[in-house]
Amino acid sequence: MGLLIRVVKKRTGRGKSNNLHEILTFDYAGVFDIPYKPDVHRRFVFAEIRFRTREDRRGQTKSSHTAYAVKQARRWQEAIRRNAPLLKGFFREEPEWRDKMMMWCERTLAKHRE
């Protein structure tokens, strides 16, 4: 899930539409430095946090075993610790998710160290 930033309108020589959609995801480097706006960013952040912290039937988080998950855990942990503007605003509204996300980061990084 991403957040639509802009749509670039393009047309071919025949007049056919080839619109390009630029979408913001948590893979971008400066995503945590965006000022938080509840009406725009709440669902965007909440969906990512729920995806990272939910558990399957065996009690394991869905995304905690890959190298990509380790990279994301490091990025999230660093952003939470430095009170990045996007997360600072979100956690002001939803403080219980901060602890859940930090636990996910620590568990993911601990599994990688083993």
C-alpha cells in the first residue's frame, strides 16, 4: 500500500493515455521526515504497522525472516528513536502502537543476530 503523490499525464502520438502514478512507500529514504497530517497519513502508517506486527497462526510475525525485514526493522527502530516527524505525529494519536512496533523491531533484529 502506498500514498499517491502525483499523477503525470502523458499521451502517445495517437492520443492514448499513459499516465504515470508516483506512489510513496516506506522504501523511500526521506519518508519518515514528512510532517504528519492525520487525514492524509494515518491510514498509510497504520496499514504498514499492522502488516509488520500481525501474527500468523503459529505466533510468528508475518514479515520477520527476510533480509528485507531486517533492513526495515533497522529503519523503523532508528526513526522511532529519533522521533521522526511522521511517526511522532502518528504515535501521539496512537501511543500503544509505538511499543508494538519497537517489539517487532527488536524481535526481528534478534532473530537476525542468532
